[in-house]
Amino acid sequence: MYRKKKIIAYSVFILFLILLQIFLLLLEHFGKEDTPDFESLTHEILKAELSEDTLSLHYTFANPAAFGFNTDIVNFPVYTPDAPLKNKEKIDTYLHKLQNINSSKLNATDQKTLSLLINYLESERSFLDYYLYEEPLSPSSGIQANLPILLAEYSFYSKKDVDTYLKLLQEIDTYFESLVFFEQQKSQAGLFMSDHSAEQVIAQCHSYFTNEELWKNKHFLQTTFEERILNLKNNGLLNEAEATAYIEQNTRLLLDEVMPAYHSLGDSIYLLLGSGKNDNGLCGFKQGREYYSLLLTSTTGTSKTPQELMTILKERFSTEYSKLIDLSEDILASGNTDIMADTSLDPEFPGITGKTPLENALNMLSDLRLRMQEDFPEISNTELSYDVKEVSPTLSPYCAPAFYLSPPLDNLNNNVIYINQIEDYDTLLLYTTLAHEGFPGHLYQTVYDGIHSEKTRENPISALLYYGGYTEGWALYVENIAYEYAKEFMDNEDYVELCRLSRDIQLCLFSILDMGIHYYNMSYDKVCQMLTAYGIEDETTHQEVYRYIIEEPCNYLKYYVGYLELLECKALAKEYWQDSYSDYEFHKMILEYGPADFNSIKNAIKVTDVHRTFVIF
């Protein structure tokens, strides 16, 4: 009897535990928020972040008022001493609310957005412990270098946009003053940039705006402003008197506000010369390696450690370099030595013109868009418009070889690719560059993503999530495909393949140097040895490569590791999808899932049914 009672009592206890667990699960389920609350919260986050940065807001939404933004407030994200602490508190609040969202009550798209947003905010919070390691005034990608281009491409959709733009010009001095304070803090902490970098920034600040150019009305911020004003006038949104008044006001502000702000910034940086304590990589700072590791993960989207990546990069370099040597030997054996004379391993990649009907950049983009149709999903926006412009000679020495400016989410037709003619492009280099920036590269990926997001009603908060490894990895991936397209019209396929291999190997080498300099404390002499062994013997080039990597940590890795991760994703898709795999379906899945980190993409690939849809993690 006692044993029977004991068994009954034990069974009751077990039942009680089961019921308690069910109760707790239900409590957790119903205690969490649902889809409407998720939309409300993400809208709150989006407004809070973009309301502090009018320039970013304008580039995100052509009509921000339609998304609930107060467009009367005009400002830049000014840095203050308490900004890091406030940002930590703000992110902690966001994370607490997001982690209490019941993901099971969200649709698949919102589940993905929630997961990515939490991961993204956690990463951003980690960086706040190293906020003084960031460099907003890098000579290559700093604010002082990018701001003139962003102002030149600031679209005027209405008269109010002109007023906002002119107010922004008046806020530049306050913005720069906050950057000077930040640089002073870096200096006091022993984290200021090297004198070499500082001298470049100073030169930029004093050369971008000069009295001579502005008084002649020849500055590109005058000519582009007049073009935009003329467009508004032609569309009946401005009369003659208003247009004239705006043009005069713009010139006055450039002379009285913008130029003095730039010169003052340069002078302030000059006063900090000599305070930099480290002329080498990030590992030369006290917590530099830790910061670099965070930057590596965030920038590339990889989950691999620095040690794992270095092993992969070295193996890749060995494999691709062997291919290059084998191809070179085959060409020499064939007696076609002219190709070898036209092909070089130096960073400029000089090439041949070839017999091609591609007379200009726009023709090349049309050709690329035609050739990609079989393996890439079509963009449904038949009215898609784009333009190719040259970088102003004033900015050419400081700008990238080419870049694409993405359009607002609510106006995908405003696409611009800038080409820096200082590169002296040949046919092959221009063609593959336009593939990288245009079709099937950045322009195509951005517009496709925008149209798909609108169809699936993806949460606008996704606009805040930047995954450089995904974005640049995709562009480099399709650039390699463009080399295959080029073989169909260039004079010699072997030449094209030599150029492709040279480009791949160089990016791989520079990625190895990036990690070597910033994580493994590689010396300048060692960098010179590696470049010389590769075939780059010019001492000036050695210095330029070394200095660029010092100033732009993880930049080459963003491209090359992103590219290698995409190749891994492709191999994984072939493994899991088997007979259902096609390049078309793979590209479609990558485009519609991203932008994202590669671990999330790989998880999605493993459970994707290509005949239906992918599953969100």
C-alpha cells in the first residue's frame, strides 16, 4: 500500500512539474509582445537614430515626412562627451525591448529582421568600449572627404529640400567643432592618427574649398547646385527670382560658412600634429588587437577568428598564385608573349583596349545587364534610371577609383555611379569596375533589394543595418563573373584570365597584409619584402599600400573575405540543394535574404526549399 501511494504521489508531482512548465511557457508566450508592438518599436528606433542625422535621413527617404519624421529639424550627429554612455543606455533599452518580442508571433521576414537587429545592436554596443579607436577623419574615407560628394548628390525633390540643404551648410561648422573635440580626446588618450595621415587631412581641408574657385563660380558644389535648382525651375517648383536667390545664397554660404569650417578643421588638426603615439597598425595600441577583432567580425560578417582567416587566406593565395604561374608558362610556351607584356601585377592593372563595341560606360552597363539575364533574377522596375559621372578633379586624389551612391528607399530611380578618371581606365578594367558598381553589382543588388523589400513589406529598420562583407563581397563576386563575360568580346581570353587572377591575388595579398599589420604587428620592412616577392618593387607603391592599410583597417578584408564567404555559401547551396541547385536560384536566395551576416545566410541555405521559399532563422 505504501509503495502504491508513493508511486501515486510521485506521478502527481511529475504532473505538477509538467503543468508548471506549460504554465511558464504560456506565461512567457503571452507576456511577450506581438507584431504591432514590433513595428512600433522598430519605428521608434528608426526615428530616434535618423532624426539626429538629416543627411543620412535624406539619403534613406526621399519623403521622410511620409514616414513620420519632423523635417523642420536640421542637424548633423554632433559628438558630445557623454555620447558613449548615452548610446550604451539607449542600446541597452532597445535590446531589452527587442528581446521581449515574441518571435513566434512574427512573420518570417520580421523574424529575420528581429534576429539581425539584435545581433547588430549587440555588436554596436561592443564597439562603444573602444569608441576612441574609431577614426572619423581618415584621409580616404573620412567625413571631410565624403561630405562634399554627399552634398553634391543631395537631391532636390521640392523647395523644402533646398531650404534644408542650405541649413545643413550652416551647421557644418558646429559639426566639425564636435569632430575636433573628439580628435582632441583621441590625442589625450594616445590614440590620435599618425602625422602622415594628419598631414593628408590638413591638405584636404585647405584644398577642397578656395576663394579663387568659389569666386569664379567653378566649384562643383556651385555647378551641381545650379543644375538641381534649374531642374526644380523647369518643373515649375521655383520661379526665376527664387532660383536666382537660392544660387546666390549657396555661394555666400560656401564662402562664409563651409570654406571657413573646412579651413578651421584643418588648422585644428595641425595643432594636434605630433601627438600620435603609433605609426603602425592597431595592435600598436593598448587594446588595438581586441578592437581589430571586433572590427573584423563586424566589417566582414564572418564568424571566423583572425587565426582561421589567416590560414584560409594563405591557402587561397598559394592556390591562385599557382594558377597564375601555370597560365603564364602556358602563354610563354605558346609564343604569345605580347600578352605577358601587356599584363602586369602592379596595383594599376594596365591592360589592352581590345576590339569591342562598348564605346562608353553606359553602353557597358547595358551590355552587362543583358548578359546577366540568364543567371540573375530580373529587376521588375522597368523605369530604372542611372547615370555615370566623373569625380571632380578637386576630389580625385582622395577618392576611391569608383563608387556607387545608393538611392532612397522610396525613390529607387536615383542611381549614380562615380568614376575617378585618375585611374586611367582601359576597356577591361572599366567593364569589370562597372560590373562591381552597377550590374550585377551594387546598383542591381540595392535596387533589387529595395523592390523585394517593398513587395514583402520588410521593416524599414533594415535600412540601418549595414553588412559590408555581404555588400562588397557580392560586388567582388559578380566582378569575377564579369571577367567571364569579357572573354566573349576581348581579343584574348588568356589575357582576361591573367588580369582576373592578378586582381584576385592582389586583394588576397592585401588582405593578408591587413591582418598582418593590424593583428600580428607586421613591420613595414616585412610588408616591403612580401610586396617585392609578389612583383611590386616600387618603393613609393610600398609606402602607399602600407599607409592605406594603416588608415583603412579591414577595408580589403571587407571585399575579399566577403567574396570568399559567398563562395562558401555557394558550395553549401550545391551540397544541400543538389539537383535543385542553379546559379539563378542561388543568386535569388542571396539577394532576397540579405544583407546579413554569413552565419545567418548559411543557416538559411541549409533549410531552404528552392521551389518554395527560404526559412528564416
